[in-house]
Amino acid sequence: QSKGEGRNTFHYFTQAMNRDVERRQSVEEQLRGALSRDELSLVFQPIVDLRNARVVGAEALLRWHNPTLGPVTPDEFIPIAEQTGLIDAMGQYVLERALEQAARWRIDRDPEFWVSVNVSPQQFRDPGLVGIVDRALSSRDLPGQALQVEVTESVLLDERGQAASTLAEFKARGIDVAMDDFGTGYASLSYLRHFPFDTLKIDRSFVGDITEDPKDAELVIASLSLARSLKLKVLAEGVETEAQLALLREHGCDLAQGYLFARPLPAADFDEFPERSLR
Ligand code: C2E
Ligand code: MG
Ligand code: MG
Ligand code: MG
């Protein structure tokens, strides 16, 4: 009997493995044509200035709806886009669409409105990245201040020289350089020393527990005080409750985004988004 069980376990295991492999293959196959079939779109999540409760910017987040697969989450398709090199074209699409929106919102909403774009490690390895960003800005007559670039630690892991000089080029143009998912990596502190960041985005896995877990609260409070002494702005991701917001404000957090304010929205709905008063 135990033999049979073992065989069954193995059987289920290989079945599950085959399913994963097949899923991965069909996602990759469909992703190759996603751009040309116009299946990608952007949503924008409002970023709120905690001093005055105003929406000052928005993070652009990629969405993919495929007729065969349905909606596929970025957590699933971005890594595949990275591995296959598709991320370069997709990243350029995100930049162009996001800046197009920024240009509109700077006219319609607020002349200082900015958009934030996630840039992945693979894009960073492209020596043409700075040129792509320059053209995307200048063709819309936008200054660097209209853009924030979010990078994760993994961007900085490999070619330290290349990444540092690209970040310096961004900074020279007035582009805000943000470290995304701060606190989840292994070497955040040493990167803060070596790279010219402007903003820390505290990962939502910490923010989610600050009112329940005293350790998470202490980590976030320590990050806020560290950031202040390094003259960095802090943005808290994933703010979902009033209690989290109150704690963050009490400790001097500058900016926030999260479901408490709004989910990521299509640009058309963003225009309707009401500014919310902070108590
Ligand atoms: P991220 O850059 O850390 O983006 C924030 C994620 O948190 C988004 O997930 C957003 O929808 C989600 N979020 C925002 N507020 C809340 C909240 O209050 N609660 C919870 N539970 N979640 C919240 P999304 O859109 O699924 O994106 C996941 C990740 O995929 C992003 O994490 C980013 O790393 C990557 N990604 C998305 N769009 C792009 C893109 O255009 N380029 C690249 N390279 N990566 C992207
Ligand atoms: Mg991000
Ligand atoms: Mg990110
Ligand atoms: Mg993040």
C-alpha cells in the first residue's frame, strides 16, 4: 500500500510539474504577440502627499488581458518578459504611455503632476535606456520632474558601475529615483550608501502589519528616521487602513499609496478620482 501511495504522490507531483511547464509555455507564447495585438494597458494608482492629502502623482502598473488566458497578473508575466527579452519593448510601451498621461495630467490637473514607472533589471542592462527616456520626455516637452523611476535592489546587484551611472544620468535630468520594495532585499542599507536615491518605497509587506506587529512598526519607524537623516523622501506602499495611515503620518512619512485611497485605475477613471480629506 505504501508503495502505491508513493507512486501516486509522484504521479501527482509530475502532473503538477507538467501543468506548470505548460502554463509557462502558453504564457510565453501569448506574451510574444501581446504588444502587437494591443492586449496591454496601464492602470494608475494615486500617490498621496500626506501633508495635505493631495494626489501629487501616480504609479503606472501594467495590465495584460489575453483572449485565451484571460487576465494574467504582472507577478506572473513580468518575470517571463524579463527572461525572454520581451521586457525591453514592453518597458518602452509603459514609459511612452505613462508619460503621455503625465503630459495630459500636467495640463488638466496639476502642472507638477508626475508618474512613476517600474524599471526592471533587464531594461537597466540596456545601454540605450537613458536615450529612450530622453526621447520619451522631450517628444512630449516634459521635464525630468514629470517622471519617477522605481528600481529594486536586483537592478543594482550585477553591474554596479553601469547601474550607478544610469541612475546618475536620471538624477541629472531631475528624474526622481526611488528604491522600490524597500526592506525586502538583503543589502538595502549598503545600496543607500552607493546609489543616489531620492525616495524609499517601503514594501507593503511591512506596512500591512504595522498596527498588529510591533516589530514591523519598529522597522518602519526606523526606516522613516533613517530616511530623514539621509534626506530621502519616504513613500509607504499598500496602505489599507486608517490606523496604518495615522501611524505613518505620526512618524513623518511623506507619501503613500494603497487601497485606502484607491486601487490602480484606468486613466479615464483616475480623472474622476475625488481627493480625499485627511483627518
Ligand atoms: P510594485 O512595483 O511593488 O507595485 C505595487 C503593487 O502593489 C501593485 O501590484 C499594486 O496593485 C499593489 N497594491 C497597491 N496598493 C495595494 C494595497 O493597498 N494592498 C495590496 N494588497 N496591494 C496593493 P500589481 O499591479 O499586481 O504589480 C505587481 C508587481 O509587478 C509590481 O510591484 C511590479 O514589481 C511589477 N510590475 C507592474 N507593472 C510593471 C511594469 O510596467 N514594469 C515592470 N518592470 N514591473 C511591473
Ligand atoms: Mg513599484
Ligand atoms: Mg516594482
Ligand atoms: Mg513595491
